[in-house]
Amino acid sequence: MEIKLLSGALGAEIKGIDLTDVSDVNFKKINDLLLEHKVIFFRDQPITKDHQIALAEKFGPLETHAYVKGLKEYPEIVRIVKGKEEKNQWGENWHSDVSYNSKPTKAVILKSIKIPPVGGDTCFSNMELAWETLDPKIQEKIKDKKAIHSSLGAEFFIDNYKYMEGNEKRNYDSYSNEHPIARTHPETGKKILYVNWTYTKQIIGLEKEESDQILKKIFEHQARLDLTCRFNWTENTIAIWDNRSVIHYAIADFFPGRGLGHERIMDRIAIEGDHPQ
């Protein structure tokens, strides 16, 4: 097995592991790598949808998205499509997937199907390091507090994305849940800074103005480049990230004469997590 670190903060490319082997022994290797590096990548993996689902099921129960329809034959898989003419893409801006759920996503397995020749990288930021390096005064202020995470409603996930289809049977209204700002990782015991720019709206117990000021400082801190890694996709790459420990940002740098004019297609499976503690 070969491991290539992507930055000093997190992320690794892995060679020499068979992702179609879902034995307990092989899964332990994958999970140990995930816990250590937070996000791991495997290039040149032309695995089937059934293989992707089988691997995801080793992590736990699969999640269905509140607002977006999965593939017809594989409803667990959400196909993320950026059309040739589209300048924006699903997942732009810093976020932790579905942090607004009562049990937010544990992990995500994403397979690249079609990738532009340039543009569309994804950045990840390590929220364990973000907590460790946060201003101690802010740590003290928020360490026992919770924050409100809002789902923003179906339009946020569908309206600006021509090829993303809504889930007709779901309620399209927004909803919210409260989670600890400093959560504890259920497997490692590490503290995690569990807020994000997209879905976290207010710190409970603080006036709105003070909450906004503190969240602004936290969001700026989370985006520090020394806490991040950036991944340049190639087709048939599998990414697995620990959604409890990272936030991520799909960069929509699709400009005329460069990334614009090309499709970007990804298949996403999410694993249901626990109630953050």
C-alpha cells in the first residue's frame, strides 16, 4: 500500500487497496486510513454502483437526501451534474453535508464519472485542527453551547442547478436542528469544531448580533489555507471523507475559455451518522 499525503493538515491518496473487497479486514484498513487522514482518495477505480453501495453499507445505514432524487435503479445514489453551460455547481461554499439533520451524515463516498479538463477541484478543511487552533477566548465562549443548523429548503439544492431533480414525495420546506458547536468524534474522542458557513445560522443563548460576530470569526478561521487540502479530480476516482471531521467546498471555477463548456458528473452515497454529542 502507498500513501501520498495531500497537505500538512489532512488528506491522502491511497494506492494498493481493493475497494471491491468488503471483508471486515479490508474495511478496517479503509476506516483506519479515513480516521487518520479525514479524507482519502483512490484513483483509477472503475467500480460499479453495486460495489460503491456495498462499500458504503460497511460504514452503516445509507442516507436518502431530504430534497434531491436519487438514481431510478439506485435511489441511494445522488448523481451530481453540472451541465456544460452551467457556471455554478452543487456544493460550492464551505459546508458539512446535511449538518441540519438530527443525525448528520457520517461519511460520504463520491465517485467521479465525468471531469472537466480544468476546474472543479474540491477543498477540504480539518475541523479537529480548527478547534485546536481556535482563539482560546472564543473556545471558552462556545465550548458548551449549541448552534442552529438550517436545511434552507429544497430550492437551495435544486433551483440553481438545472440537472438536479427534486424528490416529489418530500416536504420542500426548510427545517432545522441544534448541535453542539464543539462535538466529540464518536470513534476517536477528538473535539471537532462543528459549525459551517452554509447551514449554521445562530449560536443558542447569544443575542443575534454577538452570535453573528462570533460565527463570522469562526467561519474565517475554518477557511484558513493551512487547515486545508485541495484535490484535483480525474475520472473514476473514489473519495471517502469523514463528514464529522471536515468541511468541504466544491470550487465552481468554470470560466469562458477554461472550465466552462464541460460537464462534471459525480455519484454520491452518504452514510447516516449519529446524534452529535
